[in-house]
Amino acid sequence: MTGVSLMDGVSGLSYGAAGPQDLGADECGRLAVLIDERLHSAGAEGELETVVVTGARHQLVLRVLPGCGDPLLLAVALERERANLALVLRHLDLYPAQEAA
């Protein structure tokens, strides 16, 4: 992992970050909202769960964590040569967020 950030999924307000790579909390939040809006306009039902963006050297995983109020967005940046994307996605799915009652 080269960076991780936890942010408000709507406003992009960062609650915390670690690692040398700045993930741009505001940009990640806008990207997740844009993708979610486009999916709904295309007829998709339900809420956005995970977005994976891959590049030649890096990968970005955005995971929506629903809860009370605005959802949280977890952004994880990975070095493509050193990370196992499937394992990262599996570990993120081991701890599903609990929906608010």
C-alpha cells in the first residue's frame, strides 16, 4: 500500500490518511459520486460498493462503507507490481459495513 484515506463519501472531507501518497480525498469523493450517479442513470439499482482504477504502475481501490448519515469512503492506493489486488478486495469484503437500522 502506498496510501490510504478515510473520507466522507459525499463532501470529500478527510477523516484521516496514512502513507506518503496523497490520495486527494476531495477528488476521490467526487469520482465515487460521479460513478454512482452514472450507474443509476444507466438503470443500475442499489448502492455503489467498490471502484477499482488501474494504471500502468498503480491501482486505486475506493470502497463505500454505508452507515448512519453520509457513507464513508475508504481509498487505498497500491503499487501494481507489489500488490495483490484480488487479496486486497477479498480482505475488504471480510469486514462488511453494517447498515444503520
